[in-house]
Amino acid sequence: MYAEKALELFEQGLNCSQSVVVAFKDLINIDEKELLKLSLPLGGGLARLRLTCGAASGLAIVMGLLLDSSDKSYVYETTRCLLEKVEKVNGSLICKELLESKNIIAQIGGKPEERTKEYYDNRPCSIIVYNTAKILEDYLIEQKIIKHSS
């Protein structure tokens, strides 16, 4: 349910980070407009620097907003464990590596590409957004933060 929502948001034009964060908005007591602004610079591997995948960064934002921030070690460890799963499933946590695995030249900076059918067909980003949100969703179900959807 959340993973499908993240994919839908990405395919509607949100960036990878925004898609993951906004998919979980019903669990977070922050206005959607603010969540969009908060997660915007993380797209494209941190402002199109092609560093940490925006979907992975979005997962970290959601974890930071949902977990008890008074226990920094727990937040770090739990988030790191989830990101290790994301890395295993997606193949990397680095935007540049993820794009280049599909023979896409990972341009740094510049204007984001137009979202066309070819864009979605050629990039790994849709499945990466889905996989990342699914790992987070499964964790939240396991922790009984959300209920399993049928």
C-alpha cells in the first residue's frame, strides 16, 4: 500500500525522495507541502550530485520522524539496517552507480530530465522507489506501527 503509493507519486513527477517521504505522510504529523519542501533537495542523489539515492534519503527522513529521537544510537542502527537491505535489493545506495548500472550517464547538476515514457522505461528509479518504500513499509508492519494491508 505505501510502496505502491510511493511508485504512483514518482510516476506523477515527484522526485525519488519526495515520493518515499510523502507516501508515508499519514504517519507523520507534518503538512504535505512541508514534507515536499523538506525532501526536495535530496532528489537526484542530493541535489543532482548523484550521491546517496534520494529514495534511501527519503527512508532516512521517515525513520527520523517516526523513531524516538532521544535514542540516537537506536535511530542510527535501525536506519542503517534498513539501508543495508535497500542496498542489497537495489544494488547500491549511490545514485550514480544505480544509473550507470543501466548504462545511463549520470549527469551532475543541470535541469532534471523531462518525465516521459522513455524516462520511466529506461531508468531504474521507479523500481528503486518501490523497493525502498516496500522495505520501510515491511519494517513498519513488523514493528506494528502500521497494519498489514490485505
